Amino acid sequence: MKAAAIVSAIVLLSQLVQGSPQTVSSTSKYLKNEDPIAVQRILDNIGPNLGAKAGIVVASPSTEDPNYFYTWTRDGALTMKSLVERLIAENDVSLIPTIENYIKVQLTLQHIDNLSGNFSDLSGLGEPKFMVNATEFTGDWGRPQRDGPALRATALVAYGKYAQKHNNKKFVTESLWPVLKNDLDYVTKYWNLTGFDLWEETSGSSFFTISASHRALFEGFSFASSLGHGNSSYLTQAKNILCYLQSFWDSDANVINADIANGKLLRDLDSGTTVGIIHGFDSEAGCDSTTFQPCSDRALAHHYALVNSFRNYYPVNNGKSSNEAVALGRYIHDVYYNGNPWYLTTLAAAEQLYDAIYVWKKQGRLEITTISESFFNQFGSVSVGTYKSSSSTYKKIVSAVSTYADGFVDMVAKYTPADGRLHEQFSGWNGTSVSAKDLTWSYASLMTAKAARDGKVPDSWGAKKVSAPKGKCSPGPVHVVSNDIISVKFVATDSELTGFGSTSIYVVGSIPELGSWSTSAAILLQGEPDTYGVYSATIKLPPSTSFEYKYIEKLNCPQAAVEWEDYPGGGNREGTTPKSGSLTLPTATFEHSDS
Ligand code: NOJ
Ligand code: NOJ
């Protein structure tokens, strides 16, 4: 062999083993450069900086368009969790005062009575956000949001374990435990009532919130026990939550559903689910699918379907081949600030894969099931089975998945401005920064993705001791905020009734239960048994709630076009539920427009 041929053979071989060397190094370079910026910007956004009370995590310094100058329980908790993980992984003890200030001010926040409720029955802990001087936020909002206390509990447990180990037991018993106890009690008491999802839009139960609630109570129980406060109802409810969590898995469609409201699926493919999956990561739990571990077949199937939903969706994703990473938003058809890609959702997709690779390497094998095979087949045809780390298939897959994971970071890198500042979103058209500037959560997501890529994984939360639920969930989830739920009947007939079954009438409207104006989430009306041509649907709505609605028709054929009823004046129909009892709306006649 000629020298040149030998060299190129070596280059080829090393590319096979590590993916394209150029990509790998540019990904590392970007992360290495961005990581200190991220930490600094996070600290800049925590009080007393920005005039916020000490320990308050400000979502973003942006005070208008959008105004994010508040502290959200969710953003704050996830940010603190990332700082605690960094403290542990890097032994960066300079973070301790910030973390302890955060914990102390949470007790103040917990005691603020607010529009979600009060402290005495703990309902006020479901309030999503507060003013940065630690007072009540009194505006309209999607409330309550029940993920906050669960996420905060997890951040507190992580720090609590560290502090106990490092002889700071006094802080744990005097300052940390009182906050943690409120959060664990809140989750125990309220997890099975509906609330708004992490995107603050959908009222119901969400995979994200339910899985975070499970982790919080499961690890919360053992940590509380170590302090002599083990309350068996934490564990009992953790088991019930895990049982209910399984119902988000759709085994027909091979996806994890994001939200369930009134027994109805509202949005299936959602990046919030990926954020939930990485939050639940436990490097010692293998690829367990009951807890939806990042390398579980369910989580990989979700990854595959989610990423595909965004392929060719944004112009910045055009031209990527079918197994290359793309930019991800929250969910397709999102309209918030035009529904662009988000830094934190795109990075979450990378982090899930880094977590998966970590576990495959640790256990020395990977498994492909009929559920995950589409994910793996992206990288070349492979069969269902278990592949040991010595096999060439394993090596090929791990290398391809590493390159793929880096691709998500590379998208973020490509659309990070020169000063390294991360907003909430970047334009799907041209990648310029959009929405809230210096979003604390964007930076936290960068730090955790980098740590996962570097193999610096968070401490175990005990997920391997979780046993898969058997039989019926008990108690069944009670998905009502209030006991007064109103039955609302929608009735319609068609002015041009043609043949049987050629079209279907649906109702869609302004509130989540009516699909939030998304025609794909509209509710189908069924033929009334005794009245030919009259269709109806009865759904459950909260009392004293006003909504707008309209009827639509879809042809019963593939690629069905949607036709909106021609309602006089072009406006919407309106309804308001009573305080109690039920409501039957006036029978509507579906008029077709002449065009
Ligand atoms: C503000 C929330 O923060 C955001 O998530 C949501 O999409 C919009 N409100 C619209 O409801
Ligand atoms: C809107 C996001 O949807 C929500 O998840 C977040 O908590 C707030 N912005 C603040 O960052």
C-alpha cells in the first residue's frame, strides 16, 4: 500500500469510529466556549442581581415583548438543578451561596397567598410565577401549574444530599427540609388534579408534569426518610403516579402523548416530553421504559417521531438529510412568537441522546426492539436484538448516534449570535434571535447538554428500584379541578345533508377542551340515535367558563379539507357554562359558504 492510501485508510477508519472528526471538534469547541458564558449569564439573572430579591431566579431580563421579568417556579427549579449538578460534577463550591439563597427565598414564595390558592392548604404552591421582589403576581395566567413544586423538590433533594455529605446538616434540617416538605406534601395532595402544562397553554394532565411528580415523590420519600421524616403517603402516591404515567404511552402510534384532558389526547408530539425524559434520567436505571429512561425504546421512538415532525417544517431545516439533526420548537403549529425553534428544546433532543449513549457504554450493550427500530433504522438497516459493545453494529450505531446528537448542538451553535447570548427562540426562517433575551433556561439547557456529552451525569435518584405497576391504577386519576363539572351538549345539523357518512361535523373552540381552535383537535359530533341528520357531542367543562366555538366539517377521505361553517357576521358562537347543572347549546345549522 502507498503511504497516501494508508493515511486515507486510517482517516476513514477513524471517521468510522468517531464520526466526522471535524463535526466532533466544532461541537466541542462551541460548547467549551459557550459553557462559561451560560454560567455567567445564569448568575447574572439571579437576585440580588437585576434588583431581584436574593436567590430569585429571573426568567429573563426582558421587561417587554415579552415581559419575562418574573420568577417562574419551573424555570427557577430547573436552573437550580443544573447548578447543583455543576457544583457536584465540577466541585464548584462558589455556587453554594447562590443555591442556598434560592432555597431560603422559596419559603417566602410558598407562603404567598395568590390566585392559585393559599398556603394553609398548600394550593398556592401551584402558582406558576411571582414578582422578582417575591410578591404575588396578580395578572391573568394559565394556572395552576403543578410541575413547579415537583421540580423544585428534585432540585432540593439533589442539594440536600450534597449538603448532608459535606457536613452542612444544619442547613438541611433548618432551611431546606421545611421547603421540601411543603413541595412533597403539595405533590402528594394535588398531583391528580388537572392543571396547566409546562407551556402554560393546555389544561389537563401532561407527561412532563406527571413524570416530574413521580420522580419528586419517589426520591423525596427516601431523602425524607434519611432525615427521619419518611411519610409513606409519598411512596404510595409515587406508585399511583407511575401507574398513571403509563397511560401517556400510545402503543398503537408508538408515541408518548403530551397531554390528556377529559380522557382525550390533546397534543401528541411535544418537545416538553423530551424535557421530561431528560429530567427523569437516572444513569443507573438502564433503559427502563416504565420510567421512560432516555435510552428506553419508548423514549427513542418519541425522539424519532418528534424530530420527524419538525423536518422540513422550518426553512432552517431544509436540505438536511433524513438522519441529520434539525432545529426543534415546542410542537408543530405552535403560534407563540410565531412558533420558532427554541434553544432549550433543540438541546434537549441532543441531551437525551447523550444520556442514552452514556448508558449504552456503561452497560456495554444496546437493545433494539420493535418499538425503537425506526429510530435505529435511520442510521442504516438493523434488526431487532441486543448488540454487545464488541459488535460492529453497536460501534456503528453509537458512532452514528453521537454524530446525530452533536448535530442538534450544531444547529444551536450555528444560530448562536457572536456574543454567545441565547434568547428563547431563533427564527425558523433565518436563525436570528427571537422572543425573550438571555433566557435563563436556555443557558441551563446548554450546561446540562454539555455535561451529558462529557459523561458527567447527575447522581442517581433511585429509579432502578422502581417497580413496574401491575394491574389497575389506584386511585384512578381524578382529572377535575373542581367537583362541579358541567356537561355541555353541542348539537348541529347540516343545511345540505347529502349521503350518509360523507362528511363529519366537529366542534372546535377557544378553550383547550375544545381544541384551542386547532382543527385537528376538534371534537367529533355523533349522529343522534333517533333523529336523522342531527349530530351531537357532550363534553365536560368547568363551571362559569366562557368560550367561543364554531362548527367545522371534514370530508371523510384522506387529506380531508376542513370547511368552517358560514356563521352570520363571520364571528364565533359563544357559550358560558353555569355554576352547576348542565348546558345544552342551541341546535346549530351548518351553512356552507357559496364560494
Ligand atoms: C405565555 C406563555 O408563557 C407561553 O408559553 C404561551 O405560549 C403563551 N402565553 C400563550 O398562551
Ligand atoms: C414560556 C414557556 O412556555 C414556559 O415554559 C416558561 O416557563 C416561560 N416562558 C418563562 O420562561
